[in-house]
Amino acid sequence: MALQKYIRLDDALCAYVRDHRSDRTDPVWRDLREATIRLGAVAEMMIPEEEAALLSVLVGALRVRRAIEIGTFTGASGLAIARGLAEGGTLISLDKNEEWTRIAQDFWRRAGVADRIDFRLGAALASLESLAEEPIFDFAFVDADKTGYDSYYERLLPRMRTGGVLLFDNMLREGRVLESDLPDDPDTASIRRLNEKLREDSRIEGVLLPIADGIYFCRKR
Ligand SMILES: C[S@@+](CC[C@H](N)C(=O)[O-])C[C@H]1O[C@@H](n2cnc3c(N)ncnc32)[C@H](O)[C@@H]1O
């Protein structure tokens, strides 16, 4: 007997999930979402509400003081992480797009978390390589160009503390990771290679979570 211990989400169930989180009526989040939607098709890059809520809960539960994210966009994940940080905690947020990240910084100010976020404009790899030796991070969230994930991983992992948590977003690629031939989709091909690498990587303990578009959850051993 095959035990199917999962459920398929449809729109109604997904709306139900979204409606059952803390702070769901937060006006800053609502306005940030609306401002992002006004940008048009790129708005789909924003993380969904339940993922943002997970980031806040997780960062709070882990008592994170030093966090980093790659892929700021309009600031949703940064807002969620910053809100969960422990007293005195800081988030380094990296992105190369000036227009979108101006929106992020406006909303971070409005939410009262701007002083916890050190935003760095530029190509993420160069920003990572220019970081001082300190800090060692407790938490990292990677949500930028998919072909860059593995390079970000190799640069971030040595900078994570033992037991630190590193999350990769979009690791299911809306299900395309199952396609065997991906000549026209280098992003998904890269993500598939990284999923395989993480599964075998003894430097971390990891699990691929079917939340939002798939989150690979890694803990540094
Ligand atoms: C999926 S969005 C991030 C969404 C964001 N985490 C959120 O919560 O809404 C991806 C972001 O990565 C940025 N990006 C893509 N390639 C990059 C690179 N090489 N260096 C820095 N940022 C990059 C894009 O400008 C975009 O804002």
C-alpha cells in the first residue's frame, strides 16, 4: 500500500493556508504587496505571504542575530526576516536592481526595520566576495538568479556558523524539476543539479520542503 502523506493544494485551500497565519491584516505587508503588483508581471517574484510568515517565525525561533539574503526585490523577505531578528540583530540584503530595491527600502522604513537592514546594491557574487571576514551568519535566504545559487552556496556555507540555517527558494520550479530534458531552461537545470548536490552533501543536513515553490532547508553540520 502506498501511503500518500501529502495533499494537493488548490486555490481555495491555498487561500485558507494564507488566511491562517499571524499578523495577516498587517497594513505594511498589504501595501507592499499592492505596490509590487503594480509593477506588473515581475510581481510574481515576490515570496507569498505564508513563506514570509515562515521566515519570521523561523528567524525568531532560531534567535538569529546575523542574517543575509540574496535577492531583495521589493523587500518582502527582508521585511519578514528583519521582523524576526533577535534584539540587536542585523540583515545584509543583496540585490542589483535599483528601482525595485528603492521600494523595499521605503517599506522597511515604514515598518520600522530599516535600521536593522544593511542593503548592498550590486551583483550578489561581487558583494559576497567583498564582505569582511565577519560576520559569521546564523541564517541565509537565497532567492536571486537561479544559475548563481551554487556559487552563492559555496561562498555562504563557510560563513555560516555550525548549526546555522540556509534556505534556497524556488527549488521545485513549479514542478519543472521533474522534466528530464531542460535545454531551454538553464535555471531549472541548475536548480536540479543543486537539489542533487545538497542531497549528497555531508557538510549539511537538508530537506526539500513543498512550501510555496519549494524551499531547500539546510542546516550546517
Ligand atoms: C525572486 S526576486 C527576490 C524576491 C524577494 N526575495 C522577495 O521576497 O520578494 C529575485 C531578485 O534577485 C535579483 N537578482 C537577480 N540576479 C542577481 C544578481 N546576479 N545579483 C544580485 N541580485 C540579483 C533581482 O534583481 C530580483 O530583485
